[in-house]
Amino acid sequence: MPVQVKRLLIVFAVFIGLMIGLKVIFTPESWREYGAYRGYALTEIADKEAKYVQMETCVMCHDSIGELKDQGMHINLQCELCHGPGYIHIEDENVDMLIPEDDQFCVRCHAINAARPQDIIKQIDAEEHSEGEECIMCHNPHQPGL
Amino acid sequence: MVSLLNPLKMVYATKRPKGKGKWYGIGIDIEKCIGCASCARVCKVENNVPNEPFYFRNWVEQYTITNDDEIIVSSPNGGIDGFTQPVPDEEIYKTFFVPKMCNHCAKSPCTQVCPVGASFESPEGIALVDQNYCIGCGYCLQACPYGCRYVDYDKGVIDKCTLCYHRIKKDLDPACMMACPTEARIYGDLNDKKSAISQFIKDNNCAVLKPQLNTESKLFYNDLSQEVH
């Protein structure tokens, strides 16, 4: 074999060896565990903290409000939609949750809009219906039928 | 190496598990949506999404088709700021709300274009972003035809709906699913014939957004009008 070919083959071998070495060093450990991505990422994403605890957890302590809510139209509504996320409160019950008094909490769903199906939700025109008064002056948000 | 031998395998981000593995799908019932945007609001809190407009993992749009065949789409801060009717009742032919989110496509364009492999689909079919690997090039942002990704400027990476993967793994529901007051949003295992989502697809006339792009979207809408794009 001519010496130039031998030298070229040595150079090729060095470069290919370098590339394979770098690939082995820099590929993360969980690569290709499930597919063409870092498998450990699934664990990292799954370990994030969940902020909303859902109704079942709230009524474990607040069972009287839960029973009241079960009697009315708001039975399917999650507590945390109005009261905010509960993940701090369940660890330390001295931390208060949000207590909504603003009308915006009610108007979000109940404002009149042609796209809202009439048979699913009652709608009101905010100014005409209450004339400036707050919703909770007349309606109990946990059991609106009262 | 396997992909060289079988190039067709590269088109699917993850293969649908046969038999026992979970394969998540989502259903949204447009007939039931009241446009309260609780889903959008709750998602922002749960997933630390920046509060400004245009950073959404999911959002709600109101489509109004007038009697003159004009299509008006409005989405004030994704629906979080409350909807107002753009035209009075007499001029409306039909109007409805369309909540949108990541479709978790089976043949997702976003996972195909990622140059580093940070955009991927989990074995259960949920499209995720590996934020420790993402370089923030934004190619997936451009590739997604549904516009559901955004740049997280604090970290310099891309973020998107994860179907609350961190909640699903703890046996909770995704935030938007639990927040919906009218149960218009359903999710579940498409491989399980008895799951709510399989029943939803059987019982309703379902359609997906942009079917012509062949993304095999797993977000099925009931009562989707042709004007929705």
C-alpha cells in the first residue's frame, strides 16, 4: 500500500475514534431509554409540584360546605376555581386561602353571551340584574338556590 | 441505528403501545363549553406560566359567524379577561367557544424538527419538552400548526402543555380537566375501550383541527364547525 494511503487511513482512524469517543462521553445516560430523548426528563417533569388539590381533598376537612354545595347547581364546581390553589393550605392550615368577594368571579361564567348555551348555564346582564350590588349580597356562592 | 434500517419509524414520535400501555387522548365538547376560561386561568397558576397575554398552554377563542358570512375570532387574553360579544344578537348566525391546547399529536411536527431531541413524546403519547436539554432555537414553535408553544424567557427554553404530566403521575387530573365546570373537557386512555375518552369518541361526531396536515392529532372536538381554523 502506498505510504500516502496508510497515512490517510491513520488520520481517518484518529478522527473517527475521536468522534466516537466524544459521542460516548457526551451522550446523556438515559438517552434512547424510551426513544430519541433523555429518558430522565420524564422523571424530572413528573416530579414537579401539583398546586391544585381537587375537591375531594378540600371536603376532607370542610365537609359541611361540601354537603351544602352538593345540594345546589354548583355541585360540580371545584372549590379552587374561586378560592385559588390549595397546596400551601393543606400543609399549613394557618395560611388562608383566597376568599373571593369581587363580582368578577361570578360574571366570568354567568355574563350574558350568545355563545353560551342557555340550557347549560343561567346568564344575566350584570348591570341590569344587580344594579351595582355585589352578587354575594343575595346569592350564597356555595348553594346559589338559597 | 434502528432508524437507518427503518426510515418509516422516524415519522411517528412514539409508537402507540399495543395491549396494556396507556395512550392518552383528549376530548373537548364544544356544545358544553361556556367560555368561562377557567381552564386557561387554572393552567397558568398550576404550571407557572407568565401572566401576560400570548403566553398560553391552553386558551379559549370565541368564533362568531355573522349573517353576512363574516368570521370573527376573539380571544381577549386567551379568554381570561372575559368575552364580550363583538356584534349584537341580530347579526349573529352562529357563535361558539373553542378551547384550544396542545393536541399531543401522534405524528407531531414539533418532535420531528427538534435539532437536539428536547422535544419528544413520552411512551404514553404526551408531547413534552426536556427543558434541561432544549437550546431555545424555537424551531418547534414554528413547526406546530396549532400555535400552542411559547418561549419561557426566564429560562430561555420552550414550554408547552404537558397534559399536567406531573399531576397524571400522581393520579390527579390535569388542571384544565378538573377546572371545567360543565365537564366539557375529557382525557383518558385511548387504548382502554371503557375509558371516558373512548366513549366520547364513539358517542359523538368528533373532528380534529387541521386534519389536512396529517398530524394525527389526539384532541377530538365534538361539534367542530368548519370555520374553525
